[in-house]
Amino acid sequence: MSDIVCEDIEVVTVLCNRMDVKASDLVLDSPARRKPNGPKFRRALVHDESDGLSINFANDYPGGVSIAGDIVTVACKRMDVRGSDLILDSPVRRKPNGPKFRRALVHDESDGLSINFNNDYPGGVSIAGDIVTVACKRMDVRGSDLILDSPARRKPNGPNFRRALVHDESDGLTINFNNDYPGGVTVGGDVITMACKRMDVTGSDIVLDSPVRRKAGGPKFRRALVHDENDGLSINFGNDYPGGVTMGDVRVIDVTGDLHFRVAPAEEGAETETVILGDVIKTLRAQITDLQAQVAELAARP
């Protein structure tokens, strides 16, 4: 069987409903478009040995493959990309004097997946969706600020920013940085554990207020501890807790100064005060210590 050769014809048209090619290779090879020292073959489409269809088989075309169209649809269950970089680069969306490349996804040298590699996109990365799920054991954020900012939940005339978490300049972690959230911070949970050597509270009031334990007609506030205006520490400030203060199973109370008791009888309305001087407390402490030693000595005798 001999080849079919069409010479000196600029256009060859084949009109058919279906073209069956029983060979494995479709070669498009224009001598005028070949680069010097390029591959020997120019196989555009190949029915390969794995029973697949290969475009630009064995990289026969050094200039790569271009697909033009307003919409290009790839219908597949899985897309395997053997290169390292996926580039999305629209000339009309480039900002002047921006980076040279626009690498959207990169299989990087640490065998990781990088989005917006090397900050190629000056406008940053936006992820849209009602729900965005990130499944990971650890999330490393290299920036300093984590912002949660819902336009619908902003109060009018509020701060400009909404910084939820900030790695601050003192190398600490700040929640609600600079009071960006006017509504404050709420932590929910049946049990909240704070593991620390020291807790610094820069506010004046600690409020413990359980709605189910409030008595009807009681005070408006429930201030458990208050750094008061006398620069003192007040427990149950303003008698906010009608049930009073209970100290259960107190083994030791170490009082270094005078001990004051103020009582306002309900029937009289006048406040009375009882003071136990610090010197008296020291004397009592010494006497108790002596008594404990005597008891111990007696208990040791046969």
C-alpha cells in the first residue's frame, strides 16, 4: 500500500461524520516551524502503549502545548500534572511593576504545596465559600495578624480593624488586639482551662454571674473580685452576691496586717466594725504554734 501525498495544495478538506485513524501517531510537522537541534519527531497525538491518548508525545514540540478559547473544559475524575508549577496569568489583571511570575500552585522543594508561591500575586489570595474547611494537624501562619471581619456584624463608627489574634511586638499572643471588637470577647465551653504561671488582669472587675443561680430582685452586677478605688481588693464588691461569701474547708489563713470585720445589721442599718490588730494575730499564731508543739510532744510519750 502506498502513501497518499497532496503536493502544492494549501488546504485539504476532509468532509465526514467520523474519521477513523487506525494508526497510533498523528504527526503535525512543519519544517519552517521546527527549532534547530530539536527532537526528531513531532507527534501531536499518540494512542500510547498504556491505551491512553498523549498530546505532544515525549515532548516532541519544544514550544509546548497551547489551548485557546474563552472556556476550556477538562472533564475527568483525576488530573495528574507532572510539572511543579501551575500558573494563572491574565495580562489584563497584572499590576504594573509586579513580579515576573504568577505561580498559583507550586509543588515546592520541601515536597509541600504552596499557594501564591513567593507572593507572585500582589493582591493576595481570596477563598470564597459559605464554609471553608482546612483539614490539618497543624496550621502555620507566618503573618502577625489573624482577622475575622464580617461586614454584617460590624457596629457603626467602630474601629477600622478587626484583629482577632495578633502575634504582638512583645512576642506575645493578644486576643482582640487594641479592642478592635467593641462587643468584647466571649469564650464558650463547659470547662475552660488556663494553664499559666501568672495571670495578669488589667481590668478592675472579675464577674462571676450564673443566670440560673441569680435570686429574683437581686443586684444588677455580680462582681466577685474588684480592684477598688482605695487600691484595695474587695471580695463580693457592693454585696453583689445576696447569698454572701462562703469559704469552705479553710485550713490556713495567713493575715499579715490588722483584720477588720464590718457588719451592717439589717434591722439597724448602721455599720459596725470589729478590728483584730495584727500584733494580736501574731501573738495568737505564736501561742497556737507552741500548743501544737506541746500536743506533738505529749503524743510522742509512751
